[in-house]
Amino acid sequence: MEKVNEKKQKRKRDPHVIKVRNYILLTTVATIAALIALAPYAQLIDRAHDAQITIAFTLLFIVCIFIGRYLSGIWISGQRKINTMLYVVLGTAVVASLLVLFIHAQVLYNTDGRGLPLNFFTSGASLTVLGTCLGLLIKITRFSINSQLKEAKASAAQSLSELQFLQSQLSPHFLFNTLNNLYGISLSQQEKIPSLLLKLSDLLRYSVYDAKELYVPLSDEINYIKNYIDFERLRIGDRLELDTTIEEVLGSSVKIPPLLLIVFIENAFKHAKNTLTDKIQVSIVLKTFGKDILFSVRNSFDANAEPDKMEGRKGLGLENVSKRLELLYPGKYELITTKEDNIYSVKLQIKQG
């Protein structure tokens, strides 16, 4: 008994069975609708045989719909282009056939021309054109919609895959830069290493475990930024002149892609260390206007400083950020970078409202 029930359940879920069931349901609905619509028209043609005429016209109409669907299948399989002109032609034919039927009905109502062979020919020809063109339109429109859905899904899957790949590169990028910095500090300032390792542990915990979604609450990202700033304070020490204006954001109503802003901040600290002055100057501003985000960072740098060994990799994070912004906020963001008087500036505005 259980095996019989399992077979019934599998059959119910079978796509072919579902498709056949939908065809039967739609055909039944269309047949009933056609019978109701054509019954008054058949009475105008011949009141004595209106039932037979209604059934005949209904069968003709339904058969022509399936003929139209079959012809559309031939059109599609021949890989012929479905363009606007095809829709215009089919739509015009449907409207014209409906007008002929309506005018013919008015003529029959106002005259005594019932039973004439011309009436049967006019009605039959109009219903043939109407049914065939409707069948073509239904199948072609459905095929066009399904094709667009498939293309949209493929594009979305490609974008998601690219975003996940770009996001997976951010943690290694940060880790490599940080380990490189820790190595330099360990040679001259070993006493800072324990505190820096604790901060690094907190940073990695977020970037590895908490930043897997496409969007995270801005408040989480701000906490991560503050931990990173504390890390840099420990690393740089008294040489750092830091000015921060970071707005407190509560709740999760404002969201942002994870590890998006940190790339600019990381680069600001990294390149500011090359300055020849005694102080490293970094300024960070982060504000929100509703769900819109305004972010800017400025840092001092020496345009004549000789690039270090890691300079060849510096563009990875910024390149990823630009790609992620374009994928997630097309036409809804503005990114401006400037260099002036040994000050490098980044301004980013994201519109989400």
C-alpha cells in the first residue's frame, strides 16, 4: 500500500504529468469560455440550429488555437527571430478578425440574413484567423518570456559568482598586507606584537565568518572599521595624526556590502606611511542620509617615495571595490579620487533610498 502511495505521489510531481494536467485545465476553461461567447452569435446565424453551430464554431476555434501553437513551434525551432513586427502582424490579425465578427453580428442583428452560406463562411474564416493567431501569440509570448527569464537568471548567477569570487579575495588581501606589517614591527617593536595579534584575531573573525553575505548591517561594518583603526593606532603609535567622524548607526535598516569601505581605509594607512614628514595624517568621515551613505578618507603621502615590494599588488583591493560597486549599485554610486598637495582623497556616495 505504501509503495502504491509513493508511486502516486511521484506521478503527481512528474513535470510531464503536471504539464498535461495544465493543458487539460486550460483547454477546458478556453472551451467553456468559447461556448458562452459564441452561443449568442450562433443564434444570430441560425436560431434553429444554434446549439450545433455553437459546438462546431467552438471546436473550430480550439483546434485553430492548437494549430497556431504548432506553427509557432515550427517557427521557434527554425530559430527565426521573434521581433516586434511579428507581434504587430499577429495583433493586427486578431483585432481585424474580432472587428469582422462584431460587424457581422451587427449586420445579422439588423437584417434577416440568417442561414445564408456566406454567414457560415465569414464566421468560420474569422474564427480560424482569430484562433490561429491567438495560438501563435500565446506560444511565442510564452517562449519569449521564458527566454528572457533564463537570460536574467544566467546573468544574475554570473554576477553572484563574480561577486563571491571578488569577496573571497578580500580577506587574503588584507591578511597578506597585515602580516607584512607585523613582520616589520616584530624586528624593531616586539612589545607591540601581542596586542596587535589580538586585534588581528578580531578582524579576521569578522572577515572570515561574519562577512559571507552580499550585504551586512552598516553598524557591523562600522565596528569592524573601528577595530581596524585601533589596530593601526597600536601599529603606528605617536606618529599617527588621525581625525575620524564616524556616525553611530543603530539597527540593521542600513546595509552595505561587507569589507567595502575598509579597502580605502587600509590603503590610506598603507600609503600614508611613505610620507617623509614626522606625522602620518589620516582623516575618515562616514555619514548616512536615510539609507544613503557618504564616505570619505584623506591621507598624506609622498609622491616621490620609492614604491615597496608589495606595490605591485596594491591595486587588487581597489579594483575589486570598483567591480563590486558596478555590480551592486549600477548608476547609484559616485566614486571620486584626487591627488593634490601630497594629499590623496577618496569620496564615495552610495544611493540606496
